[in-house]
Amino acid sequence: MWRGGGGGVGGGDCNGQCHANEVKIGGSSWGGSPGESGTGRCSRGGKAFCCTVELEAVTSDCYWTKGW
């Protein structure tokens, strides 16, 4: 999902930031689809391309051991 406002016909400021449980895997001043702010170019800043991360799945096999 592309995150970040702005863009549009007259440009605009963008501050693309991922939501909780998301990780940024790319960025652009244009954005794209799917997205919440369209594909208009940012005059300043940028949009973030974010993917959902299931934190429980990532840490479910982790455990403490002696010495590590």
C-alpha cells in the first residue's frame, strides 16, 4: 500500500509513513496503486510503499538460550 498525502494536480507536500505493523520497502514522489493518495507527484517529500508484517509470526520461533 502506498502511504502519504499530497501530490495531485498542483503538487503538494507528502510525508509518507507506514502504519503500525507495516514496514517500508520503497519510496517515490509519485506513489502508485494500491494507495490512499493517488499517483500525483509530491512537490516536496515523498510517499512510502508499505507492507503488512505479522510481528507474532516473526517472533513465534524465538526463544532465549544460555549464552545467547
